[in-house]
Amino acid sequence: MSRRTAALVIALPVSLAVLAALVLFVAGERRALTVSTALPLVVVYVGVALTVVAAVIVALTARRGKARAALDLARDEGYRAGRDDERDAHRRFLARLDHELKNPITAIRATLAGVDPAAAPAHVEVIDAQARRLAALVGDLRKLSEIETRPLETEPVDLEALARDAVHAIEQQRPEARGRISVIAERVPWSVPVLPGDPDLLALALDNVLANAVKFSASGPIEVRLREDGGGAVIEVADTGRGVPADAQGLVFDDLARAANARDVPGSGIGLSLVRTILHRHGGGVDLRSREGAGTIVTLRVPTA
């Protein structure tokens, strides 16, 4: 029943009663009707009337609540569908970009292999460096696309052991970082728990954050701090490097985003986007706090499930 029909049904008896009363009044009808009813029955009648009114109000409220819940559910499903479509479109974009860039880069590097560097050494060196940079970018884009779609291979992960392995690996790759990185794991009142996760992906996320800390802090200490957090775990990587400008801190997790003061350091701008994807796939998250000229803290949150 529509609202208009319901209003007519409710208003019709009242309108007819008012019309009949006017007719009787104009006709000079002045007789009175007296009805004697015992007081207990009056109380009963009033109680019944109030019960009917309350039942109608409850029924209308429940119906309105159901309609609102159905509308909210439809909006939520539409939002989730929109997010899924957005992620699918993003993956298709990365796959197309990978395909479009891979063949030209391969052709450039193959051509350079046949060029005599003695003929134009400076030009050949610049072209080769840019070709290698593009190849690394394509590789990072492919890696990001794969991480968004590959199934998680979950197993118990000892985050402290994973952090120490990551520090050892970065010190092997970058000798200038040796002796500057420390791992601090809280044990009081309780230790960092062993959590379910994909150890390869979590290691990749931590590797990327550590690599950034080393790249953007030529000297000074770097701390990897672990603590328990409501049954989950928090990993903080803190450095004393150049920091991130305030206007860029909300953008550094976007694909290909780089702060203005980071353009002189080689990189693709994919690393932190990759970190965010890995943590989100684990149900966690990542955020960054930084002061330009003072340092940066990147916080990884890994939940219990």
C-alpha cells in the first residue's frame, strides 16, 4: 500500500464523520446521547485503545527500520562491488603497462648490446642507465600486480626472527648500513606473539621499508622496534634521515609517488605502495610519521588473523 492510499484510508472515516456531524448540526439536531459505562470498563477500553495505538506505532517503526536496513545493505553491497571493480581495473592497468613497456625496453637493451661504447660513451651510458631504470620499474609493477592477486601462503611467523633476517640481508646488500641498524623487541610484560602470515610477503614489506631507511639516511642510527599490540604486533622502522615533507606524507603510499626531496635518489615509487598492499592483504595496515630534516617512522601493523 502506498503512502497516499494509506493516508486516504485513514482520513476517509474521519472526513465522513465530520460531514455527518455538520449535516446534523445544520438540520437542527440537538438530541444528546448518554451512555453509562462502569469505570473499570472505561479503564479497560482506554487500555485496549492505547495498546492498539502502540502496536500500530511499533509496526510502522519496525517496517521503516527494515526498509532503512535494506537500503543500507544495498549501499554497502554497492560500495563493496565498486571497490572490487576498482581493484580489478587497477590490476588490469598494471598488466597492460607491464606488457606495453616490456617489449620496448627489451629492444633498447638489445640494441645497446651491439653498440660500441667507445663511439659515444656518455650517450650510451645514459641510455643504458635509463633502460635499466625502466626495466626495474616494470619489474616492480609486475611484482605489485602479482602480490594483489596471488593466494597468501599462511603459516606461523616469528616477526622478531624475520626482522633480524631482514637486517642481515640489507647489511649484506648495503655495506654502509652495517652497525647502524638495531632490532629492539619488547619482552615485558609479554613478548611479540608468533602470528599467522605469509612470511615471504611480510619479509618483502620489511625489506622495502628498511631499504628506504638506509637510502634516505646516509648516517645515523636506524631502529627496528617490535611490540605486542592487543594480541597483534607492531613493527616500527625509525631513521634519522632527511624525512618526508608534510605535503607529501599523504601521497607516499600511492603508486609511483615520490616526495620532492627524494628525486635525487634512485627508486621507482612502488616500494611503499607494495608495502601497503601486503599489509592490507594480511588485514593490517601501515602509516608514516615524519619530520623533514629529522627522520621518519614507518609503522607496520600485523593483526592476529
